[in-house]
Amino acid sequence: MASALMGGVSIPLVCCSLGVSGALAVALGMVALGRIRASGGALGGRGFAWAGIASGTTTVVLSLVLVSFVTSLQKDWDAQLDEGVRRTFAASDDGSARLALQSWSAASSASVSSAEIGSFAATARERFGAYRSMGLVSRNAAPTLLGDQMITHVVSLEFEGGTRSGVVVSRLRTSADAMTPTLYLSSILVNDEESRGGALRFPPGDGGVVPSGSVPSGSEPSGQAPNQDPSEQDADPAATVRPTEGVAGP
């Protein structure tokens, strides 16, 4: 009976227990079968034992499939993060800046335009040299499949002029026509202790997204985005990502 109950409970808990409850149900079922055989027919419940083993095995298999699926998605999200950062730093003309804009969302507290991306990329090349690669140091949360989620990545950025630590904030968003979330960039910060200007951040006013300790002394974020003059916004709606109504910045 205990095996059957554990097996029945383990299936709804497949996302949380990762197969542990299913394995326990199988173990209890095997123990029960052993006792039933040893009793010479004095004990019943063989059907319950087999039910627990069957449901427990199903849970273990489903858990393995789920883990494989989430691992594959994590690789896709890491690739989207890497590609978005690479496109942003590589923006050198209108075409490449518009391509980089596809990796950005309305998750930041300020509008993001292709022209601004190009300007940020040019400034980064002037200060650090050409962008080469990015290494992930840590992230503040494990991505999930449920709802929108903001994730802060502490990264190591390799430029032609040397390595800089940095922070990249991204957002997982699920569109109406997609089964799984897509990762978009929300902000990028590059630490630069050697410059009087301090950290280089994009969008420039997207302050309160950087975790404490990741920004050089004297360049702490203000926590508020500056007010934008509507006349200064990009005139081409297709080349600008605007904050979605009702969605607050991080």
C-alpha cells in the first residue's frame, strides 16, 4: 500500500522531486514484494506493490526526460545570451545595430534604439578594443519555464585591450506563439576601474539592475532612469524597442 501511495504522489511531483519520490516508490514496492513472497501467501497486497513500482518507474522516466529538456533549453538560453552580447558589441553600422536590436527587450527602464546600440558599441571599442568573447561567472537565479523572469549574469568580457568584469541582465519572455521562453537582453555593464568615467553601462540610465559589489567605487548606479525627451527618441518605430505598457523595469 505504501508503495502504491508513494507512486501515485510521485507523478504529480515529477517537476519538484526530480524522480526521487518515484525511486522511493519502486524501492518500497520491491521490499513489499519480497515480504509477500517470504510470507508464503500470508500477506496480500501484491497488486498495490506492482502499482507502486509501475508508477514510480514512470516518474523516474519522466524526470529524466524533463531534466534533458531543461538542460537543452538552458544551452539555448546561454547561446541567446552570448549571441545578443556579441551582436551588441559588434554593431558598427545601421544594419548590424538593427540586428543587435533583435536581442533586446522592453525589460529595461529606458527605450533602446538601434542608433543607441551602435553608439554604445563604438564607445566600448574605443575604450576596450574589439570584443572577443564572454565567460559566465555566475547567475543569480535558475531559469524556469513559468512566466517572465529577470536573470542577472556576472560575466567576464574579453576585449582586445584586456579582460573586464561585467554584469548582463536578461529577461526570459514567452510570446503567445511560442512554447518556451526566449531570452532577451535588458542591460549590460562593463566595469572599468582604469577610467575616470567608471563603468560603461547600456542603457545609460538603467541603474538599479546591477548587484552590489559589481560596480567600481564611485560609479554606483543611481537607481533611476533619467527622463527622456520625446523629441530625442528614435523617429523610426521599427528601430526602437519601447517599454511594454504595464511592464515595469527591473
